[in-house]
Amino acid sequence: IDYRDNLNLSLNKIKSLSNDIVFKNADYYQLKQQVNPHFLFNNLNTLISFIEIDQKKAIEFGHHLANTYRHYIKNNNEEFVLLNDELEFINDYLAIYKSKFESSFNYNIQAIPKTNQYILTFVLQEIIDNIFKHNILVENEPLEIIISINEENLIINNSFNPKETNSSSGMGLNNIKKRYEFHSKNDVIWVKENNYFEIQ
């Protein structure tokens, strides 16, 4: 085996290890979201508080929460899911946030997918969580989230009002990018400007 063969062998091993890390991180994220007791506990407490002050709001919140967990259970072992199903799920997921934070953020799902379009499981949720993690929620400058679609890509656009302690490493988005590179020829692109952030 010459030097070039050794180099190629080493590069292949590095690529294999890198892919293993990506998928272990992805599996951990999915598992964490599906069985996260804090998410369930916090939202059950929110539901109880709504029951005490606004029963109609409590019923709506309960439906969104039930739909969210139904989606987790249904897609537990799937790598890809129908984009239409994922958008319905994320609508329920965002409605949960909207019930709690009200006028501090707004969202608009404009995307109308085709019947044969798919997306990596829980990627959209990971992007949404990333938005809430890194931005401030205030009534006088509400966070705006718009989900749309063009001929090739799903587009998630949000206003950009970062937390002062924001120290993002970009690991979450890079992980999504690597997962897509492994499974398809499609690329994940993101653009950050002064007042907005967009990912395709």
C-alpha cells in the first residue's frame, strides 16, 4: 500500500467516524425531544393554569399538545417524513409556544407542499427550537417566523433579535447540513443579516 492508498484509507475512516458522530447526535436529539419530561411537565402545568382561567384556551392547548406527542410516537423510527405531515406537526408545536408567549411572537406557515415532498424527521422542530433558543421574546418587538416554500426548498425565515448572552456555535445547523449531505444531493443554506435569519 503506497502513501496515496494510506491517505485515502485514513480519509475514509475520518469520514466514517464523522458520520457516526452526526447520527449519534441526531439520534440523541430525537430521543431527547420524544421523552423530554421537562417539556411535558411544563406544558401540563400550562394546561392546568389555562383550565383555571380560560377553558376554551385550555381545550385548544390540549389538542395541540396531544397532536404533538402523537406525531412523536408515529414517526419515532422514521428517517424521513412527508413534508405536509411535518408542517401540520410544526403548526401544533408553534401553537403551543403562541399560547404561552402570545404577542411576543408571531408565525405564518405559507408553505403548500406537493404530495411527494419529504423532510428529515424532526429537523424542522430543531430549527424552530434553535430560533427560540437564540432570540429574545418581547411584546414591543415580537419575534416573527415565516415558513414558506419555493420550487426547490423549504424556507424558514425569522426576525433576528439575539440574546445578549448568545454564544451559538452553529453546531445544530451544521449537524442538519451534514445529515442532508449524507442522505441526498440537496444542500442546506442559511443567511444571517442584521435583522433576519433565513435557512433553506
